[in-house]
Amino acid sequence: MSNDKAVTVLLVDDETNILNSLRRVLRKEPWLIITAESGEQALEAVQNQDIDLVISDARMPGMDGATLLAEIQKRQPECIRILLTGYADISTTVRAINEGRIYRYISKPWDDSELLLTLRQGLALRFSEQERKRLEKLTQSQNAELVELNETLESKVRSRTAELEQTADMLDLAYS
């Protein structure tokens, strides 16, 4: 999916068995999986490397998932953020959507195939956005080159036109 760098997925949950279950679901994917058992650990991981996608539990001691995802959004805005919630905690989910600008939220217990599909779609979105930005930058660069080439061409045309006018004037004088 990505160009030539490995996809990095960060899993954040204070419950080790949930992290192990998520790792099990993702074990066949060619992704680098990093785990964190707290928001603070997750922020250290985000500080040390680019993260393509993060799944965070909504309720954790210390820093909740909405706060963590909002902070990750500030530090790595292109990272796809997904909230994992086992509770019908609408206020945390709304905060995650509004402040963390999450891509999706997934309820516990999750369906493995739906979870994988959501992650793949999120990563596809991330990489299509990266490609769009790359192409936009390339287009701007090429447009600047075209403007420069056009100016050079116009200058050459003016110079050549002046030469031809001068030659025409000399020929007119020679014939008269």
C-alpha cells in the first residue's frame, strides 16, 4: 500500500489481552505492529517514529483515548486514528470525533474481518492522500517550470523577431 516504507500500526490499550487479540488479528499483515499500554507510552512511540494508523481504547487510566487521539492528531495529522470502545460512552466518542478527528470507531467485541477491512480502508485513504499531495506538489513544480520555459521562449521569440525585422529592413534598403 505504501511506497517502499513498511506500514506502522500502533495499538493502544491498557488491557494486555486486548492488545494480544489485536496482534492476533493483524499477524498475517505485513505491517510493523507497535503496542502501548497507556496514552503516555503511545505518545513516546509517536514521538520516535511515523505512525500510519493508531487504534486506541477509549477508556484507559490516566489519558483516555479521545485525549490521546487528539494529541496524535496535533503531532501527526496524517496518521489514521481509530477509537476502540467497549462502552456506549457517547461523550468520549464525540470528543474523539471532534478533537481527535478520528477516521472511525469500532465497538468491542469487534468482528475480525470488519476490523481488518476498516484498517485496510483507513490505510488506503492515508496513502491516497499522500499520493494526492505528492501529485499536487509535482504539478505545482511543473507549472513553475512551464512558466519559466514560456518566459524563455517568449524572450527568444522577441529576440528572433527583432533580428528578422532588422534583416528585413536591411533587405528593403538593399532593394531600394
